Amino acid sequence: MTRLMPIAALLVLTAGCATHYYQVRDDTRVFYLDKPDAQQVILSCSLDGFEPHEARRVDGRWVVSLPSRDPFRYYYVLDGEMFLPPCRMKENDDFGSANCIFDPHW
């Protein structure tokens, strides 16, 4: 049972699904995306007017770090194509697509 506690703690700190999840590190949110066939991954979010944040490949996953304690909206661009991962909350945008909503208080 005591061996399961660290695993349970990790699950509490991460959210999402097997292909997309995040970790909370102080004032930073670290997003992970498992899309090994992608050549380029960009995350755009409402924190800065949807400016592109290029992900880096780390141990076979794409990783992007964002400094924020506030809620924001986001989506990915994989090899030039918009990609919306499975996420808890979504909203339609003004362009006929959708954004994921990240809220650190959920």
C-alpha cells in the first residue's frame, strides 16, 4: 500500500488522458503531448493573444511550459494542422473551431 502512495500522488498532480496531460510546478504549467510522429508541435494560448509556443521533444513526448496560475484557452498545431486534444472543458471559438480550457482550480 505504501508503494502505491507516490503513484497516486502523481496521478493527482497530472490530468488529461494518455496522449495529453499537464503537471503543476509552482507558477508553471507543463503540458505534455504524446504524438511521436509529429515533426513540429506548437501550443497557442489566450495568455498572450495566442502567440505560438514551440514545443520541444523530451523522452519521446512534446513538452511546453507556460507560466500561469490563471485559467486560459489553448490548442495545438501539429505539422501545420490545428489539433485539439481530449480535454475536460472546451468552448467554440469565433472561427468555427474549438479551444480547450485550462483552469488550475479544477
